[in-house]
Amino acid sequence: MDASNLSIREINSLFTKKELKPSELYLKVFENAANSEAALHAHLTLFEEENIKKAAESDKRFNNGESDSLLDGIPIAIKDNINIKNYKTTCSSKMLSNYTSPYDATVIEKLKEQNTLFTGKTNLDEFAMGSSTENSAFGLTKNPWNIDYVPGGSSGGSAASVGARSSIAALGSDTGGSIRQPASFCGLVGFKPTYGTVSRFGLVAFASSLDQIGPITKTVDDSRIIFSFISGEDSRDATSVINNQLDIPSDNTATIGVIKELMEDGISDEAKNEVNKVVEILKSKGYKVKEISIPIIKLSISIYYLIAPAECSANLARFDGVRYGLRVDGNTSYEMMENTRAEGFGAEVKRRILLGTYALSAGYYDEYYGKALQARKEMIDEFAKTFKDIDYLISPTTPTQAFKSGEKTSNPLEMYMSDLCTIPANLAGLPAISIPTGLSKDQLPLGVQVMSKPLSDNSLLDFSEIIENEVQLDGQPKGWL
Amino acid sequence: MSNEFNIKNIAKLASINLSEEEQDSLSNDLSIILEHVNALSDLKLNSQQKEIFIHPLEKELELQEDEVVEFLTHDEAISNAPESKDGKFVVPPSME
């Protein structure tokens, strides 16, 4: 038995029965990192020394029967746009290559209370802007199933790490699919909770009305456990909400909708087949399944690429060479700022800042940003109408399997299109999850996405677990254990 | 929607000093992206909402009471400054 392949609940049970020690698991996970990091580059930094000490403390708690947390001694990888006190938070940007966080993000405080171990900080597309982890200033991350392919992004390091078992689970952030898309590409579960249920305090902001922290895990239950510990209202994030969960049925009295617009052009046959496979299983279990049309979904990319860059251009104004981060000299303060931002940001970040600046500039605000806000509101209303008759919406997570490294780097729009299925949930604040369901003919993972109404996260997880139990990936990435 | 933009002016507004080469390539990228988002211009919308959209769940944002809480010390707050002196941030002159 390889403990790094087990779920959190299975591991905790072995810890409690004293059949496995947290320090043994940590050494195994670290050994997996030693075997995989040179090829995959999932982590930017590994916290070995601190973890040896902390794992020994977990050992003691379990040995004395004093541990009462499912996450005690569980090694979790953290995306490097989430602050952990006294460690670097680089956002994979030259701008923050020397930034050491003086505080913990709320999610980190909460995990520390559970005595979770942090394996280290994982690679991402710079400031979480990208879909392939090819926009990192510190090198590419590769897909653990096949290193010729991208792991997805922007939480590609987190997904590659869980895939290669150099962590048991990971935290990512999802602004337009950055948890679900890499989870799908790496054969994992990726869960974006309802907007506001998990505090964003200490997450470096990209697009504040869309950003959400969530887990990337091997199983739905692992995501459920992590969500239960990291969620909750936080006075330090004014947009956080009280996590009052709605109870909707997950058994076969539930009605399922298949989104027509996400089963049409631009979606590969392989991706559609996965959805059809799940639909057949659900029908055979007695679920009512309907085709649903939400035409405005076709405009998701257009809406998103006005709203997200507009918010990013405002949020990233803080990187000015004054209070933290890189500084490149200039004769005046203004020159210094222009030089710093020229040197510190990579091409994709510049592209989005400029796009957002343009969309917000005088004379264009109404026709771009204003229109996108209206369309977003309309999409929210359309989803609300749909959820009157439908409990869960099913679609592919991604239009295709993982693509090859370098395949889409020269065409930004083509790269943006890979988030077609995931963006609507961010625009509408919905909980959404990607579940691995099968392998493509290239032996790469494929996933199916399920969405439900705001604040029905727990029901969504219950329903997803029913699918998970029926459709398991036939295999796992090889060569790293 | 119009796609005419002055990349130099946008870069100035965004405080990013772009090389000639970057101006060309980013201009090209932005044109392609703007052409795509122009799909929105044909959209007939029911919604009249134009206010700044803060919360997709439409949570009403409330002001919190002013309360002193312990967070960063002065030294911690300034610990990442590229240049500081006597506990203050140092910057080049603002006027030439």
C-alpha cells in the first residue's frame, strides 16, 4: 500500500489506528517530490525542514490519542498566490520574486488550526492569468500524465503536485476555471465553491468579483473535507458570506440539465462523450435529465475578457515599486513606476492590464465594461431561472483534453477559449466542480463539470460523489511514486 | 464598438513603459481580442444594470465599525519596501 494514494479519511484512519505515522507519510510525499519535481516543476518552493518538525508533533498527538482533526498531519500544497507568513509569495512573477509575506491568508490560518502540513508553494501562471502554467516567470510545469502536455492553469502546479502525489491535496484559486481546468487535465477533482463562502483575505487579488479559493484533490470527499475547514464568513473580506448551505436533493429525485451551448461547436467529441456517458449512468439510476439552453453562455468569453482585465488593471495598480516588490530606477517617481511595471510584469499580465485599462478608459467605459456588466447580470438571471426547474447542470469541464506545451502560446484568444465551459460559474458566482471521468485516446484525463445554485455546495459535493462512485479513471499517472 | 486605440496612450494610463516591439505585438493581440468581445455589441439586453458590479450573489455591502485590531507592526508593514529610511518608504522625486 502506498499511503500517498489514499484519501484524507483513509489516511486519518491509519493515523488514528497507529498503523501509519504523519512523519512516514510526509517522508513518502517528499520522496515523491524528489522523484517528480525535476520533470514536472510543480512546486516553486518545498518546506522540508519545517515539516519534519511539524510531522513529528503530529506523530506525538496521534500517539497520545490527542488529535481530533481530519487534516492533522495531512501534507497540502499551496498555490503561490496565497500568503503564508514568513514565506515568499511570488505569484510566479518577477514583480514579487523577493516578496516575503508578513501575514497568513485566512485559509492558511484555518488550516494551521487543524495542524495541516504545507508541502510548499506551487507554480502558477503569473498572477493566476493563464490556462497552462506557461506564463510563470519561473519556468513551466508539466502534466504528470504526460510531460509533453500542459497541466492546465492557472493552478497547474497545485494540480501537478496532487497528480504526482507530492502532496495529498492542494489549494488553488479559480477566477475563470483555474482550479477546475487543471484538475480536469490532471485527472483530479477540482472544486470552486460559491463566491464568498471562502475568504479571499491573503489571496493576491486578480479579479476580485470572480476570484475564489478552493481545493484540488484526488476524491470528492477530500474536497468536501477541505471546504468544510476553509469556508466561513470573514470580516477581513467584505465580500465573504455566511456559509448557510441550501439543501437540495442529490438522490434520483433531482433533475439534471445538460447545457446545450456547451455541447456544440468548439467542444471535442471526446469531451461530449464523457458528458453523455455520465448522463446515461444517471438516467439508469432514475434521474430525470433534460437538455437546457442558456444562450448567453456563448458570450461568456467576451464578458469575462472585459470584466476580469478591468478588475485586474485596478488590482495590479498596487505594484508600483514603492511599498513592496521589484523596483527599477527612474529619474522621477513616475518613471520609476513605468520602468518597474515594464520589467516586473510578463506579456500576458501586460496584455490584460492594457485591455482592462482600455475597457475602463473615458469614452469606452459604457460600450465595453458597462455592457459586460449588463450581460453578466443577465447571465446571473438566466441561471436563476434555470435553477427553478433544474438542480444540477452538467457540461464538459474543458473543450478538449490537455493540449501540448507551446501549442497555444502564440494565440491568446485560442488559449482563452479553453476556459469556455468554466467561466460561466465565476460570472454567476455558482459552485462548480470538475470530476475525472475517463481517459482520451491519448491516455490523458477528461472531466465533467457539475454546477448548482449558489450556496448549495454541500449538495453539489454529495451529488458529485454519486457520479464519482460510478465513473472512475482507469489508471493514474505513472513513474512518480 | 470601435477598435481604434492608441497603444501608447493606454500604456501611459497603465503606467507601463512598452518597447516598440511590445507596442506592435500587444496592439495586434488587443485588436484580435477586442474583435472577439465586440460580439457583445449586438446583444439585446433586458438588464439595465450599469452599476459597478461587486458581488455576484448581490450581497449588500455594509460598512463595518471602526475597530482597532492588531495586525502588522510598522516594521512588518515596511519589511518588503525596496527602499526605506527611518520607517518610511523612500521614492525618487515626484517632480523634475
